Amino acid sequence: MRSYAVQMFCQPVVEMDMAAPAPKGTEVVVEVTRCGVCHSDLHIQDGYYDLGGGKRLSLADRGVTPPVVMGHEVLGRLVAKGPDAPVSDDTMGKTFVVYPWLGCGTCEICQRGEENLCATPSSIGVHRAGGYAERCLVPHPRYLVDVTGIDPTLAATYACSGLTAFSALKKVQIAKDREWLLILGLGGVGLSGLEIAKALGYQKIAVADIDPAKRDLAAACGASLVVDPRDAGALAALQAKTGGIAAAIDFVGGRATAEFGIATLRKAGTYIIVGLFGGDVSMSLPLLVLRALTLRGSYVGNLGELRELIDLVKQGRVKPMPVETVPMAKVNSALDRLRAGHVNGRLVLARD
């Protein structure tokens, strides 16, 4: 089976010939036809996260060791099942998006449906082989979500880009018709967040991005207000026009975006960080109390949320975002473009 794997951190992905997965027990096999390229893949390729202050979080120390077959936005046809997999014959051959954020499956957190928060993760494309391959092994068919009627290239992105944005938005508790939501960063996840926010009924959405093309895209996609956070007067202008942001979602997750996002908040505002660009911030603790702020992290999303999101898409409530297909053999080119910031929307590797 042809696969594309990180054999050594900080090196390009290489093509490898691996044994095709043979399902056992409840396992199923998906023949991959689409797999999204995510910014998280760049961190996996590098082998670390930047913690700021010269510190790094090593993926090897967290049990992620090469070779790593990346790819967690997996979509494909169900082609094989283990003897104990509860799959009907008429389901074979159907196309599904795969929920990738697996846990141990047995702890209390997993049992309550929040495997993405499990202390011993087993995520597809990170801790187990992902979709940068011809086939992908999935431990149980419950992780397959039917995407009938959705463009397959777009559907693949909902496993991470869409789900991550949707889960973050569900953590926001503001009046959608009159309070302001700020989206920081209009990369693939941020753009997905903008479209999903509109679908959920948010009417006052501001977007901050340093890239003029992405600011133009935000305006074209319906953002009520667009700013360049590097402009000297951006913060004052944003606060003047909005009266202070009620909730900010940071899809970049760097020092500059965090400092800007927190500074925009009105009293009792909420800052939610999603991106993993890296770095650190320092804060005055008394001001955190006096401003009554909520600072919260949001990590991907759970299986129930993915099913909710797919239902919204099937209802036609989420406008499609730009997606571009790239042949899977050109995976390194796709990763390089993403690293350089030369992507509007999302890149998806394709096999047909």
C-alpha cells in the first residue's frame, strides 16, 4: 500500500510501501479518496510545539514517533470490516468522513463522548496511521459519519477545520443578534469559523488578519468589520465601533493574536484560543479579575459535534468555503504552500 510518511522530524514527507491494513474485531477499513492538509500537520512534521520562552513540547515525548502517516481529515469508501464490526452489507462501499480524535475508549471522559479530551489520545494521523495513504484503519464504524450529498472535497475538511471551529463557537455564550464576535486569523479554520458562525446566527462578526487578501476574503464572505491588527489605531477603532468585543476566537494562537484578542474584550468578555502557532503571553492577574474575563482553550471537537455539524451542512445552512484539490503524490508541495501562508481556504489531497 502506498503511503506518505514523516520518517524523520523536520524532513519532507516520503513515499513508503506499507502493508495494507487487515481489520480485526470491530475495525473497519476506508479506502481514502480525500484527505485534508491541516496546519497541525506542520507541527507534527516538525515534531514539536512552540511553548514560548525558548521551550518546546516534544511530540516524541508524547509518544509520537516516526514513521508517522499524517492526515486526520480523512474521507473515503468503506471497503473492509472485521468480523465483529456492526456494519450492514448495504453500507459497504458508501463514502464517509472519519472522526479522527480518538481516545482510549474506556475512561470516563471517553465514555461520556469526549474522546478528544482523553489523557491517552490515539488520534488518526497523529498516534495511529492517517489518511496520507491509500487505506486507513478505523477502530470502530461508529467513527464513520455519512456525508451523502456533500461534495467530498469539502466534506473531508469538516473532520478538523469545520469541527474545530464549530466546537469553539459552541463555547461562546453571547447574544448573537447584538453582541460582537471577533475571529482572529482567516486561514482554513478561521474561514470555516466565519461561515459556521453565520450559519449559527451570529450577526455582528469582526475579523482581524494581517493578510490583505484574507481581509478582502472576509469582507466578501460577510464579515461586518475587518481590521489589520498591526495598524496602530486598529484596537481603538475596533473598540469604538463595537463598544468592546463580547467574545474573541483566536484561530492563530500566537503571542500577537492573543494579546490583541484579549485587549479587544469588553468587561466580562471571553477569549477562546484554538490555534497552535505557539508562544506565550504575560498578564496582570488583578486586571483579569477586575475585567472579569474568561480565557479558555478549545481543542478540536467530539464525535457528537461532528455529527451536528454535518447535519447543519446537509441542511444547506453552512456556505461552502474555498477548497483546492492537490494530487496526493504532491503532498510536500501542499505542506510547503501551507507553511508559507499561500493558501486561501483549504488544501485537500485527492485520490480517485
